[in-house]
Amino acid sequence: MEKSTKKLDTTLGELIAAASEVAFEYSDNDRDAYKLAQAALIEILRKASHAGSLDDFGESAPGKSYLH
């Protein structure tokens, strides 16, 4: 069975800008907005990457073969 994938044609800058814009709309302050945008971007990158290639905040963890 072939896995279907979705491709998003955008730049990293556009992705960051969109995540930040939405985060600021739903947050009470700048700090929370930045944290929300960061969490959203990390999750997007995790889902778009190969298993085991990203860990928390982009730091690699030796010996891990999967993401949590």
C-alpha cells in the first residue's frame, strides 16, 4: 500500500510568519505567542521529517530510532 503525502510549496520564512501570526492571535502575551509558534513549528517539522531525525528543539539524541 502506497502512503499518500502532502507537499506544501512554501518557504521556511513564510511558514514561520504564518505560525507566528496565528500564535499571536490566540495568545494573551508575546511570550506565550512565541512558545505556541515554536511548538507548532517543531511539530510541523517533526511530521515532515524522517523518523529519528529531529528531537526536542532540534537537538539530536544518540541511540533514538523514533520520535515521541
